[in-house]
Amino acid sequence: PLSVLSSWGVASRRGHSASVVPPVDYVTLNRSAVKAGVVTAKEQSQYRAQRLPRVQPITRQQQSDQPTTAQGRRVLVPDVSFGLVNRPDSPLGLLLAHEYSQRWIQEQLKRDEMENRRLSDARVKLRTITDTRTSVLRKTHSLPTETPQNQILPRTSRYSQVGPALDTFRDAQSRTRALKALEREAPSRRGQGHGVYNLD
């Protein structure tokens, strides 16, 4: 029976075995996805469907070049989790001296100063009064210095010395007091002079 088994044409497994597919390199995949700005789960699935990096087998040369600790353990890559380096530590001296708060206050004061300067410049621009049609006509067209002949009223000696038709005040002091009282009561009678109530 041994000779029968040895005479069978059995193919060797070494030559015809299926090639081993290396596993997916999720570390490199996650690092490249974060650098590309992929955030949601749908984008992650689409990104992985397009590119699936495989783990390259480590050669003896690469294995000898990797740094090790004193105990012989391999040093982990700092950005192995998500591909981003951790934020550097804040200096303890600056924290104790309140340097960051002072810097923030200076930045706020500088920003407020620039905002006040911008608002003051805007107020100066708003103060300039633009010309209207009336002001332009007043500048370009001068008024006549002499009154036309058809607007001159006839002056005769009959009406030159005629006084006022009515004089309801007893004397000039009473007239002055009445005019002052009218000026004092003008706001209460006609408002503060806004809108259509400004009749003067």
C-alpha cells in the first residue's frame, strides 16, 4: 500500500496554494480620510470603497530599523489613532502669569478701538450734506436784483402816512409780553416742530 500511495500524482500544496491577501491597512486609511476631510459614516464608506490600502509585509530590514525601547518594545506612532498629532502642552509659566488673559484683553481693546475708529469715520461721512435740486438751482440761478415794473405797487401821498388799521394793544410793552407768551406756548400748541406741524 505504501508504494501505491507514493505512486499517486498528487500536486504539491506549496506551488498551487492560493495567495494570501494581506489585511486592510485601516491606520493608513483613517489617516488619509481625516486629512481629506471625510467626517460622516456615508463618506467613510464611499472613501473605503474607492481605496483599500493593504498592509505591506514588513521585511527584515524594516523590522531592524524600527526604534525600540530599553525593554525591547516597539515605539508606537503618535498619530496612529486618527492621523493627527496631539496639541502641544501649554507652558505652565504663561498660565500662572495670566499671560493668555492679558493677551485676550489686549486683542479685545484693539478690536474695540478699530471699531470705534470705523464708526467715527462713518459719522464724518454722514455729516456731509448732499445738494438737493433747490440748493443747486439756488447756486446756479441768481435772483433778480431789481423788481420788475409790473410788480411795483403805486405809491401815492395819500397812503404813505396811513397807520395800521387795527391796534389792539394798549402800549408797546403789552405787545411785547403777548409775543413772548406766544413763543412760550408754541410747543404745546403745535408740538415739537416735527413733521407737518412745523408751520413756520
